[in-house]
Amino acid sequence: MNKKILVVVMLSLVLLLCSCGDKREVVQTKEEPPIETKEKGNKKEFQLPDASSVSLTDSGVLYCRITEQEGTVDPKNDTTCSSVSTEIGTAEYVIYNPETGKSRSIGVVEGLSYEAMYARTELGGKIYTLFMRGNLLQDGNPLVLLEINPNGGLKEYTVCENGFPYSSMTAMEGKLVIAYHEPGENGDDKVVEFDLQSGRIRELARYGYLKDGTHERIRAVCHDGQQGYLLSIRYTEQGNRMILTSFEPGFVNTRTKDITDIFAEAVRTLNLTEEDAANELIQNVAHFRINGDDILFYQNFSCVTFAANLRNDSILLSGTDLLHVSEGSGTTYLYEYMKGGEPESDKTNRMFVPEGEKLREREFPTEDSRYYISAASSAAHGEWLVILEPWDERKGSEELPTLLYYWKEEVHYD
């Protein structure tokens, strides 16, 4: 699956406080027809035929339903998509509760062209995500924070007026920490804090170019329950470096660690050329998580995916774009997408779940060997969701429909 820059410029001691920009609220709730759920051992099996951008939350399965506009091409039903063509039109957000079989339409976003669904974050009983409308390459296109109330209603907050699609977000001490890039040759990367109570944004840090030509670019943020982490790329004349910065609330820097060698070891196992390896280092990042046992999970938009033990700087598992990191706010784990490239074989779908400082291989058997894992996520209370799809030629067919499996894990692995 194709997944698509020596010095940190810190703010002055007086932190800048700014308005969050325009706020829009849409309250539109309606009950959906019930969805049939089948019991499969300890799992519940069901289908969401019109779903895209599916992820598991504490409130249920959150997904988008794309409404076609007249004169546009029929959208492809793809449960794993994270971006939507601007010509498709309206994105309707729906919550499905596998325990009750009930669905609720929460509200719609008009003209959505891209949602950073990998940044979906839960806080205070609500779900937050980042999106953009219209032409993503056009200057002056805002990056928007969307607040999704599972009980109904959407709120929009403008994060920045001149946005860039790829962005990152995490929850920390009751607030959201957002990292994003401003487009343009000299655009800065910023770390900001969103206060749910006031609806305001405070800038915490700014990364970018210095007069000597050196610069540093943000890749992602995450939080392990104890402290926050910022992943960045530092560009120097001696070579590019991958930097992991630990921080406390207010972006108080507690530690900076160069993890370039960890990344290099992951790349080495993939037998990439030197040129490709250098390119992989600077790619935008889709998944970046660190759990309570100091296991780092990384997946960029190009090729490299890996899990590493930060206590001894060792690689636990690495792979190409056929190895994915799970979504959601619960246990983070790895899984083989398309069975690692053999969807038509009798090979078993595999997952790699953290167990202390290691990963444990775990099989996910299917009744039909033609099914592979296309997406997986987990919720904070121990619920897991796996989406199974057949090989592309039969995707969406009545013979082999997309299947979703939901269950409660007995063990919390993080």
C-alpha cells in the first residue's frame, strides 16, 4: 500500500496565545437502520458496506460515508482509505455500536478532500481529527480540527489558515497537542496546544530554517501516558538525523535522543539502496506511537515500518509497506497487510502484539483463505477491530464482502 525537513527554533518565554479562528458547529443526529451482527466465537462479525476511514473508538466504530455529488465519479468503497477526492463531496460521520447493533449518523462535513484519520484522537469522551477541504495544493486552504461528539454533533476549529494535509495529534493532560507544517519554501513547522475548554490554540514551539541554512522538520507527536514525544528530522551538512524529543506539558523538553541508528538498522534489514534509504529517512510519518514499555512503533507514507525497543535500541520487527501499525487509542501492534503480499495463498494472517519488551506473533485465522487483514485498530478499554477484505478483483462483491470483526481482549498489552 503506497503511503504517501540543526536547530530547533524555540519560542520566547512569553508563549503566544491566539484565537483558534472560525468555529463552526453542526448538530445533525439521526438513527440508522440496525446492522446484522453474527457471533463468531468470542468475536462479532458484521458489514459496513458504505464505510470508509474506519477506526475503533471507545464509543464504537467510527467511519465516514461519502455522499456522491451529481456528475462525479462513483467513489470506491474502501475501508482503509484516509483521503477522499474533493470531487466526491460530503463526508457523513457515523458511529456503529457492535454491542447493540445500532448506528447513529453524527453529522456531515461538506467538501472534505482529506482527513488525517491516522491522527484521530480521543479526549473527554469526544473524538478529534484533522482535515482539509478543496484543493490541497492551493495556498490559503485551512487545516481544520474536527470535534466529533458520539452523541451527535460536529464542531470545526481552524488550526491554521494555510494548511498542509499531513499532520499529527495526541492527547496530553486534558489537552490536544497538534504538530503541523505550513506549506511554502520557508514555511515553519509548529507544535500547538488546543484547550478544549476555551477552544483556543497556544503555540508551544516552532521548527524551521535558520540563517545558516540548517533546519529541522517535525514528523509526528505521541504520548505514552507519562510524557509526550516529538519525532523530527534534523538536516545538517554531515547528514540527516532522526531525533526523538521527550517533553512534559507546555512542551518542556526533558530529553533529546538521536535515533538515526535505530532507523538505519530497520532499513538495513529491508535491503534498500543507499539512495532509497536516505529518502525513507525524510518521509512524512503516518504512525508514531510509544507504549508504556518503551516500544516505538513507526510507519511512514512510503515504505518503512518497524517496532523498536528504546531501552536497548534494538529492532523487534521491520518491514516494507506490507507491514502496518494499528490505529486507535488502545494497544498498538503490527499486522501483515495482504498477508505480507500473498493474499491468494493459504498463509495465515499474522499480528505482532507487544508483550513486555518484545513482540509476540499471533495468528488471525479466517474461514476463507482469500481474506486478508486490510486494517486494524483498538480502543482504550480493550476492544479490538480487524477488517478483512478479499483480493482486489473481488473487493465489494456479494461473494466476498468486506467483513469486520470486533471483540474484547482479556489482556491489556500496553
